[in-house]
Amino acid sequence: QVQLVESGGGLVQPGGSLRLSCAASGSTFSAYYMAWYRQALGKQRELVASIPRIGITTYVDSVKGRFTISRDNAKNTMYLQMNMLKPEDTAVYYCYVRRGAEPFWGQGTQVTVSS
């Protein structure tokens, strides 16, 4: 079992920044595929950004140039730096990990962008 603990959500004004963190348990963190998803009220959950064990990061078009996904394998933690936030970024953000073929989800953290 992989346990995921997210933090860093909150209320921010348009144009502001937040950094989400996802701390994962497990001794093979560096081997995990990891990603951030989000789900806005009344909408389907969507993939925001992904960071594989090896390879390039990917982003949904709507956040390219504003969000940056990263991971610190020594700290078993993944991050999502979110800049130039917009009201349409408002959603619950979920940490996702895949260990082999087995998926795990965090509990979600609310991000609200509003003036």
C-alpha cells in the first residue's frame, strides 16, 4: 500500500501562486509514475501534469507555461508549482501514483482562485 498526503491548497487571488506537495510512503518512490489530477465542480477529473520515473514531464495545454511538476526522490515528495493562477484553475487537486500497474490516489486538496 502506498499512502499519499497532499498539502498546499488554499484560496488565492487571480495571478497568484501556490505550491502543492504530495508526500508518499514506500521505499521505491523513485520507481513510481506520478501525476497531478484535478476535478472542478460538475466536471470530470482531468490529468494536469505527469512525471514518470524516467522521461519527460507532460502538461495539459491549459496549464503549460504556468505550472511546473517536479519530484524529490530523496524526500519521497512530488510538487506542483502553480503560477499565474486563474479562476478556471479552481478545483480539487489529487496526487496520483502508479506502482507497477497498481494505482493510488491522495485525498485531494482544494485550490480556489478568486478575488
